[in-house]
Amino acid sequence: MQQSQSLTAALCRDLTPRMFAVNHGAGEKLAAEIQRLLDPIQSDSFHCWVLTKDRATTLHYHDRDEYWAWLKGRTLLQIRLPDGRSEEFEIGPGWIVYCLRGVEHGHTPLEDWACFEWVGREQVGARPGHLTRTFDS
């Protein structure tokens, strides 16, 4: 396994939260700046979530990349970068969320929803599960 670096406040200086959610259904493309940072995917990690609108995901991050390809329903997505900059916006079918390791993400469904989810390869020293951070006010 190769050692990849999580996104840090210094590394995200030229990025915006919206760059991590792409409306491919409307012809948007993933920015080259994000493409260069993503690890190879773990091909056996693909699975589908089909859930009700009461299944929100609280703000968290991972030590590996995570992807969501939205299939059904609309949700209010929140992306927060390691420097604390955050955006919320509505997404739905046709969107892919590229949750680079270290980028916090969560969502509040507006209706029942479904998505494909997959992850990047686990790297040396990666911590499992949902991780959180706090910022001084």
C-alpha cells in the first residue's frame, strides 16, 4: 500500500467545498485539482444504499476517499474543508460526491434517497470509521 496524505488546511487553500460535488447530469466535470488528489478505488467496495428521508448522515470524514453517485431523491449536502470553510447545497440524481480523505461531509435528505457508494484503497495508517474534528470559534 502506498502512503497518501489527507487533505490539510494548507493543502486546501486553492480549493472550494463545491469542487467536491459534481453535477455530471448537467455536464459538469471533476476539477483536475481534485482528480490529482484521489487514490485508486477499491473495486470490491461498490454497494447501493436505498434509504428513507429520516436517514441523515452527520458531518464526518474518513482517512480514505469515499464516493457517492446519487441515484434517487434530493438531499442537502454539507462539505467542510480542513481549514473550516463549509458550504451546503442541494444535490440529486446525476451528482457524484468525491469525499477526499480528510474532507468532512454529511447530508440531510429532503426525500427518500438512493446512491451508489464506494471507497478508495485503504492506506497505511488509515483509521477506520467516521472521524470528526472541531474548530475554535
